[in-house]
Amino acid sequence: MSIYFTAGYPSLNDTVSIIEDLEKNGVDMIEIGLPFSDPLADGPTIQASSTQALKNGMTTAKLFDQLKDIRKTVSIPLVIMGYFNPMLQYGVEAFCKKCQEIGIDGLIIPDLPVNEYKDHYQDTFEKYGLVNVFLITPQTSNERIAFIDDISNGFIYMVSSASVTGSQSGFGDEQTVYFKRISDMNLKTPQIIGFGINNEETFNQATAYTKGAIIGSAFIKYITEHGIKNIGEFTSRIKPHK
């Protein structure tokens, strides 16, 4: 089970304690959202958390400062999810170098096209030991998926539908056909499903075909309503302890 949350939300300095609590409560990987003013792939819940985080004062430099000692207390994989513009502004090489210094394992950049990455940035990412995670949707062609599989060295993020995050309440036949289609391709790169995972049922549906699932909007909603004190209550709802 992987969890996405927006850095600097609900409060600016909640980032580290959320990461530490998620690991303590059995989460396998964390996707740390770097807030951006124009988040194309995000639904209203994550957009609202991004807006608030920016108002709280979150910046790229601030996030790196918050995470500088994270590997003293946290050992699970950490991935930064963000848009390419803030990385360009920071400097792509400087950004990657900083990620390596603090122990970030990879990046998810929804608006960085796969060809652009391969032609201009792959060498830099690899130089600093960073996995770049690509997104695929039900509309992505098999040819494109095979190309993504070929240049991936971490996991492939399977968007469960073509819509934005947080906009569905369960998986229908269309999604199941898509999950099975990708599973039958026998890709070398493991897949993790995101978008629409919000309870034990959707988690189990998603993980029947893939290596895992990422929960984002449902977690943001939870900490918006309940604060960050009882994160274990949320994670046990999605994936009860056996």
C-alpha cells in the first residue's frame, strides 16, 4: 500500500511527522506531493490541499529542507510527485542532486513527456540514482506502454481511468478489462494503480492485478477532516492488519 499526500498540508511543518506515522502504520511507499499552482492531473481534493500548502509557504527549497534528515527515521521508498515547471525553475540537475542527497528514490512528473525524458533528462536522473515513474491510462496504446516499459526502471503508475484523481467510487467492468489487458502484457516493470482507491474493496480490486495501489484523495480527505493524529485508523480501513 502506498499513500500520496501534499507536502506542507494541513500545516506547513506536518510533512515529516506524516511520513514517519505512515511508515509506522505499515505503508510500503510514500508519494510526497510538491504543491504546484496548476496541477493538471489532480482532482479538487488534492488541488485544494496544494493551494493551501502554497499559502502555508511550501516551496521546493522548503521541502528539501524539511526532508534533509528523513533517512535518519524512515526507511521505506519515498517518491516526490510534482510538475516539471518547479523542477525547471530549481534546475533539473540541482533538483536531482538534492533528491539523491536526502534519499529520495524516484520522481513522478505527470507533465514530462516520455520522449522528452528519454532525449534530455534520462542520463541526469540515472546519474543521481533516481527512478522516473511514468503514468499510463486506459487510453494509452500498447505500443506506447511497451516503450514506457522499456525505459522504466522502477514501476509504472497505472491511472485507473482517464479522469482526474479522487473522482470515482469503485471500479467497473471497463477498469477491470484495462487492469487485465495490462496484466496480460507481462511487462518487465511492476505496475501500481492509482486514482479511485478509497477503501478495502477498491484496494483489493486494484491489487488483484498489480503489485500495489496508491491512495491519495481519500487520505487527504481524511486528514482534512480528522487531522494527522490518527493516521493508523485510516490505513487499517484500507488494508486491515491480518
